[in-house]
Amino acid sequence: MWEQIRSNKIKSVWLVAGMGALLLGMGYLIGEVFFDSGIAGIILASIIWLIMNLVAFFQGDNVFLSISKAKKLERSDHPRLFNIVEEMKIASGLPKMPDIYIIDDPAPNAFATGRDPNKAAIAVTSGLLQRLNRDELQGVIAHEIGHIKNRDVLLMVISGIMMGAIVLLADLALLYLIFGGARGGRRGPSGGGGQGQMIILIVGIVFIILAPIFARLIYFAMSRRREYLADASSALYTRYPEGLASALEKISSSTKVLSSAKRATAPMYIINPLHKPGIKARDLSSTHPPTSERIRILRSMGNSASFADYDRVFRQVHKGGGGVIPQSTLAGAAGLVEARGESVEEKKPEKIEKLERAREVSDLLEKLNRYTALACNCGAKFRIPPDFKGSSIRCPRCGTINPIPGR
């Protein structure tokens, strides 16, 4: 996928330049409209542009993880998850194991972030761990590993932060306009200059309103192609396209809303966390391709899990359009990559497996949230939340007063 990696690096440069030009244009017009000085607006926009780029490159991943309320995991916290990530790291040839985070939210979803394959992270929700079986979870992790491998993560971090800067600047300008800043900041029109100033004012207001929309369209249009490539990567790394297809089906059917998701972070997730179940968004403002289409492509690959087979099915679905896999990758790819069958570990009865996953996730969250484990002499067990104020607790079974350790 070296061609895709090179393409993403070039896109990152153009994105920084393009978003910067949009930001500077906004700055000039804001300066003219509100401060009678386009230069002052350009200086302000330049400072914002520089700061945002530095933040995106050096701390962008931490910003996204913090916004998402993600907590870092250690191997002992969830061995099964670490084992799956390690398997996909080896299958993809990543040089370093990504850091693993969990988001305490029942909505199933996941995303990858980072600067490059040597500094990357994968975040999954507790709902994802509880709802997906091993094959499905492996498909999702492989999809996120694909984003890291293809250098999508830096591109999307820069996109999200730069879009946030443009939206912030536009919102501030509109607030200033609403509260009369434009009237107070402009000199009264005199002679022929008044008409020219009025034109600048109108153009400035239109630009302030449209610039964030244009930025979002660029951002969203780029994110859709990434998802197809990551789906193809997942099929190749796992050699089991059905795993990801089934996972996408479960995630998209969930009616739970991811509370920590924002408009700027939505394209980072494997499925748009802001989507409304039952509504298929196909327009330019959609952050992701239609999920039903992604599932259809994966399930039409048959007994092959290769890039070539994914590209062939993609072309059949998108009749008259081009493929999604770079030609250099197809030319250098090996022949048929035979798909495997379902994992042996998935032969447990479904009810037992679901109970095990629920208990596994519950124990993990209690540990991360620093719950205190307590057992009464009668056999009852308690989980004391960290914000519990008392120094003891009454057993609801036998009535015994049990002191809480360390209080």
C-alpha cells in the first residue's frame, strides 16, 4: 500500500495548505468586516493556523483521546483484546504495537488515532467489547490497524483539528455580528467608499457562513474512501471478511448514542457515531459510506480475502466507477488469499459467551473506575463505587455492617 501511504502524505501537505488558505481568507474578511483591517485578521488567522498545526502534529492523538474520554489499558486489564491487537499487528507488519484505550460507553464503536505507525492508538468502547465475538472484534481491530498502516490517522487528525479551527473562527465572528460588533467596529460609510465597504461586509458574512460547510465537505469526502481501504485491509489481515461484515451489522443496528462523539471526531470512528438508525446518508455531508454497501462488498468476496478480490467486488457494486485499491498495490499483490473459516473459540453457546463478555467488561470497568471489592461473611459480594462517602455498608442479604477497607 506504499502508493496509498504516499498519497496520504501528499494529501496531508495539501490539506494543511488548503485549510490554511481558507483560514487566512476568513481572517482577512473578518478583519475587514469587524476591525477595518484585513491585515489584523490575517495575523489572527495565521496564529490560529500555526497553533492548530502544532497541536495536530504533536498532540492531536491525545486531544482526540481526551475528547472521547478514553482510558489507557494494560495487558492484564483485558488479555483477549491485547491478544487480538497483537495478532493484527503481526499480520499487518506494523513496527510497533498500538496503545489500547477503552471508552466507557454502551454504544459499540472504535477508532484509531496517532501520528504514524510508531505512535498510534486504538480506542474501543465497552459496548463493542461486550457485544462482539472474537471474529467480529478481530475484524474491527484489523480495520483500525489498516487506518494506521495506510497513514490515514495523521491525515484525519489534522483534518479534524483544522476544521475545528475554521468552525471556531466562524462561530466567534457570527457571535460578534449578532451582538452588534459589526456596527460598532465599522466606520460610517462616506461617499463612494460606503458601497464598497457594504460589499465587503456582505461577502465577508457569506464567506464566514460557507467556509465551515466547505471544510466539512472536504473532510467528509476524504473520510469515505478511507473506510473502503480499511475494510479491504481488514479482510486481508484476518482472512475472514465475514467477521467485519457481521461487526458492522451489529454496530449499525445499535440504537445507543455515543455520548462523547463530536462532529469533528465522528469521521474517526468505524461507523458514524452520530448516525440515526434506519436513515441512510448518501450525500456529500456523510462521513462514511453506506454501511449496507460495505457489508455487501465484504460478503460478496466469496472464498478470497485479497485486495484484488475486494477491488473486483467494489467495481461491480460501483458500476462504471474506478476501483478503490491503488493499481501498484494490485500489481504487487500475491495471488489468491484464501479466506478462513469461523474461529474455533466461537463454538461456545451464545448465551454463555455473552455472559462471559459482559462479566469481563464489567470487571474491567470496575477496576478502571477504582471500585472496591467487598465480600460479606454470608457470601454476598459488593462493588463499592469510589464516590461512596460512608466508611461501612450494610449487607442487603443478612444485615451485617461491613467496614470498607481503607476508610
